[in-house]
Amino acid sequence: MTSSWMLVAGLLFAAAGVFVKLGATDFTAAELTFYRSLFTVVLAAGLVLGTPGGTVRTPHFGAHLLRGIMGALSLLGFYYAITKLPLSTAQTLNYTSPIFIAIGTTLVLGERFTVPLLGAIILGFVGVAMLLQPNFQVGTEGPAVIGLFSGVLAAWAFLSIRTLGRLGEPDYRVVFWFGLIATVFAGAWQLASGGFNAVRWQNAWLLTGLGVSGFLAQLALTRAYRTGNTLVVGAYSYSAVLFASVATVVIWDDRPGWLEWGGMAVIVASGLLAMRAERMAKLVEGGFDN
């Protein structure tokens, strides 16, 4: 079920965010993007080899290139915003992507949407704002714009996944080409910026955790966007914020206040509303799957 794949992706993306937060003291945003993408391409290559008849050859390289560049820029912008802004602000800006997805699906893909589904997306963003309480300070306008732009680029990347799904591209091929293109892009960016920082035993586990969780999250995300309604998947993407908030309490013992807990409740409500909208849409189409 589409919603299940997105919930899995949300949990894994939250785990990846923890590794990013911990690794930000040793590595730049471009390095974190590079290592995450490198793990993705290596693990995806193994998945291709283990799939009967699997191949990375594609007649749609242009679509993969667009998806890879948009995804790499979105990750780079998001990680950069985390290093320059409070984490809550950076995450709130990045999670504007479902709003842009809602706009893109109607204007670009021509998908139909219902008022409850659009309401679920808006409600989810309200919950994110309540939970994270963004706060802009003087001198942070540039990083804030980059953080917001990462949300726009993320929406573009997700729509590209949807397009590749319509072209018949399998999940493993979409993930492989994203990993390869993002690795080359982020690696070239870091080299142009002065080279890589040293990887030691003390921080290698952070990169490994980021790479593995990021790869699995990307695989689940690709399956969700390739097979499901884009707006429904966008609404469920807010689950990553909920999982990340739980991780914050467990790992850093940073307990939310009443407004943050209220934001979590609103996010859960938005997911339930999206689930109901998905059920109604399937009933209307005559293809409801229990």
C-alpha cells in the first residue's frame, strides 16, 4: 500500500536526519550529500545485480538526469540550511515541498485532487509550523531562501519520480541513477570548494548510518511516488517530522512543549485525513483494495 511505503520512508528519512545532525560538525553539506549518494549508488548496483533481468540501461536518461540534479540540489540546499539555521527552521522550509507538489500535480501532471486531500496537505504544513516554530534572525535571509528553494526542488524531484514511473522505469533503476548523478554532482561541488575532510573511525559510522538509511528511504520513497497518488504521498511525507521529533526526545532528551505536541497531533490528523481521501478516491475509481 502506498501509504505504508511512505511511512517507512518517513521513518528512515528521520533516521538519516539524525545522522546528518550528528555528522554536521565533521563534514560539510556537500560531503554529506556525496557520501549519502555514494552509498545509494553502490547499494542500488547490488540490487540491480540481484534482480533477474535487472539492468541500468535506460532509454530515458534525460529524465533520470533531471531527477538526479534536482534531488542533489535539494539535498545540498537542505543540509546547508541545517548548518546555517536552527534545525526547526530548516526542516520547516524543506517540508514546504508537498505544497509545491500539490501545485505541480495539477499544473504539470494533470492529476485530479479532492478538497479533503488538499486540506490534508495544508493541515500537515500547519502542524509542521506548530511543531518546529520557525524563527528567522537578522542575517539569515540567504540561507532561509536556500532552505525554501530546497523544498521547491524536492517537489520537482518527486514529480520527476512520478514521470519515470509512468515511463515504466523500475524502482531500482530510478534509485541507481539518482545515486550516481548526485554522487558526481556533490563530489565535484566539494572538490571545487577545497576538497574533502578526513574520514576517521570516530565518524565513519555516521556516514555509514546516513548512507544505509538514506538508500532504504530513497527506495521506499521511489516506490511510493511511482505507484501512488502524488498528493496522498506528499501528505504522508509529514510523518518524517513526527518520527524525527520522537528521535529528538529519545536521543537528546529535548522534550517538546504543549505547542509542539499540538503540532504532532495536527500532523497525525493530516495523515488520517489523507488516508480517508485515498480510500474515497479508490472507491470512486471502483478499484478499492482492502
